[in-house]
Amino acid sequence: MSYWQRLSQRQQDLARGFDADLVRDYRRRAWLSSILLGAGWLLLYVDSKLRLHGTLHSIIAYLAGACVVVGIPLWWWAKQERVFLDKPDPEEPPSILKQ
């Protein structure tokens, strides 16, 4: 089969529910990474606009940094899972002895 046929078959398999646990895990990771990255950037934005000082500034900066530092690898992991899920099965090698 050609690449496009195998890709179409893989998409149909995913639509029918094959690898449903992997798709669910991918969606959870993508959602969580989006929330963490959004929260981190929002905290940095709020901190810059309110111009907080002292301990409160440090707490917000550390929380924002933690959200971004955890969110980026989680986003990368979700992206790699999506690539794996979208990748069609490899083509069968040609058989020397046909039966």
C-alpha cells in the first residue's frame, strides 16, 4: 500500500476507537500543558502590570516559572504523541516466497 492509503487507514482506525487510551492520554497532556503555559504567561503578565514588590512578586514569579518549565516539556511530549498517533503503520516488506 502507498503511504497515503496507509495514512487514511490509520485515521479511520483512530476514528473507530483504536488506541483510544493513547488518544485520551494525548488529549489530557495537551490540555494540561495548555493550561500550565497559559497560567504561567498570565501570571507573568499580571505581575508586570501590577508591579508587585517583595515576597508577593517572588511567589508569583516562581509560580509562573514553574508553570512554564513544567508546561513546555509536557507540551513537547503531547506533540510527540500526536506524531506517533498520526503515523501510519510501516509498509510490509516484500515476501520472497509467496504462498
